[in-house]
Amino acid sequence: MTNKKYSAIVFDLGNVLIPVDYDILINKLNRLEECLGERFIEYYRSHYSVHRDFERGKIPEDVFIDQMLKVIDNKIDAETFLKYYSDIFTVNEEVVSLLPKLKKNYKLFLLSNTDSIHQKYGWQKYEFLKYFDKLILSHEVGAVKPEEKIYRAVEAASSLPSEEHFFIDDIREYVDAAKIIGWEAVQFTGYEALINDFHQHQII
């Protein structure tokens, strides 16, 4: 039984469909020089506005890469950095297995704060992306969650009323922002909890 109240299911990407593990990057950098990984991630997190602007598409790739390479004293070249920076994802196969089932009854959209490097070198290869009607990506839209503009970009793609969107994200702030504009939304905490949420909303 499906609930006709919802016509579009909107998935976050990172830590919902693809878990993110920056320890992989840290460990690779540490093998080059002791504590290099910690130094990089400390800079990355303390200058998060740089990362955010890159996700918005406001900073060109080459500028971002040069800035990050300076943080690690150019211990690696740009090509190696792209691999290290993007090799941080795995696939949540349980959640991904739901996509073909949902696709039978709903439009599917991906809504992600993501930069162009992670897209091209990290997750663009994943086969499950074929199930989505459209990918709404921050670096293409010029906005990031929880900014209203990026949610409205989904509505522009779906051509559906706000209340017909059901959204799944692991970050509470982004879930709340979706609710403010009229979406139904739940915070992702794991596969079993998501199944319960779908049952409660009569989605599956």
C-alpha cells in the first residue's frame, strides 16, 4: 500500500546512501608525515566556510585544490589529492536496496550538499544514481541546505506541491528546514528506523 499524499521521495546522499569516513583520508596523509592528516582535518573543519563556499560553487576547483595542498605543504600532487579527498565513501546497501522499490510508485530526487570534486571523483560512479529522476546538488544550484533555495530547486524539478515531498536527511537542521517549507521530513538514524518511518507514513 502506498500513500498518495506523497509523490516525491527526496534522499540526502552523505551518511544516508553513502557513509562518509574522513579517517580514511587522515590515515593516508599520516602515512606521508606524522600528524599531517590531523593537521589537514583541523584546518578543514576550522575553515568550514571555505568548504561551504566550495559546495556552493563559489570557489573554483583549482583554487580550492591549491589551498588544500598548501595546508599539507604540497606533500602530494593535485591528482593524488583528488583521489585521497574523494576516496572516503562507501555504500549503504540496505538503504540503496529500497530505491528500485520506491521508484515504482514515487518520483525520486537526490538533494545533497556536495562539491564538484566529490561528485566527479567520489560518488558519480555509483549505479544506484540511475533510480533518481534528478540530482539536486549544491554546487550546481548555488545554495546549500538548510537554505530555502536548494529545497525550492527540488520543487522546480518535481513540479509538485511542497506537501507532496517526503525528505530523509541525517542532519536535524536540514530536516527542520524542509518542514518549514511544508515538506514531510525525517531524520535518518539507520535502516530499521527508516523502514519504521516509511511504514508510519504508509509509504511502503
